[in-house]
Amino acid sequence: MSASTQVQADSSFQHWRTVLGEAVKEVFSMMVGVAVTTPEADPSSAEADVTGMVGLAGELCGVLSVRCSKNGAARIASQMLGVPLTDAASHQSDAIGEICNMVAGSFKAKINLEDKCMLSVPTVITGEDYQLHSVAAGDRIELFFVYEGEPLWIGLEVRS
């Protein structure tokens, strides 16, 4: 039975929400040196003009995404690289791609799929007017965090 079939067969998918949240918090603490927090509500009006995505293939198939504002992405790059915020904008795509990759890697290790699931090279999209649509039918987890006052969304779409 594949991991995606197992997700639907039992309550592990709900457990994956918790595990994914732990992976995000650990990666931000280790790589950015900042704790992310979970607010009461998701601000639907907040901008997300930078999206990093990593594909998952193998026993777990899907896409993990990290979405944030340009300012949030620049702050992440600044803190990851130890450079002033004014110099960090040119590194924001690399930083978001790396955060996305590390969250995906941490998550798959936590659910014991490190050798059974491959990760793609990260892809980063920037702009003010885009929407992401998955063509795969399956389950989705979306978590919302706040990173130094900036909104941060983590999505995991698992193909069934």
C-alpha cells in the first residue's frame, strides 16, 4: 500500500499536519534562527507573491509549497545569509527554494520515507498576480504561520 493510499485509509493524514508543522518550526529555527508562530486565524487578504515548490515522488507523490510576501522572502534570505535586508532581495528565490527543500526533506524523514520518496529541485515563482492549481486529485494540508510579522503558508498536496 502506498503512502498516499495509507493517508486515506487511516487517520495518519491528520497526524501529518502536526508533523509538517514540527518540520517547519525546526527548519526556521535552525536555518533562519527565528521561531515561527501559529496565529488564531489565517489572514486571507495577506499577499503571497513568492512561492517555492518541491515535488515528491515515490511512495509519497505530491507537492510541498512555501508561500510568503516579497518582504518575508527578503527577510528570510537576509537572516539565512547574514546579509543586510537591502542586499537580500536578490537572494530571496534561492532562500525560499532552500527552505522549501529542507521542510520537504525534514517532513519525509519524520514520516519514515527518506529512502522511499525523492524530492525534485525546488521551483520558485514570484509575482503579484498568480494562482496555483494542482491537477492531481488528492488530499491537501495547508498550515499558516507568522514569521516576524509576515504571513507564511505551507502547503502539502498528496496525490491519491
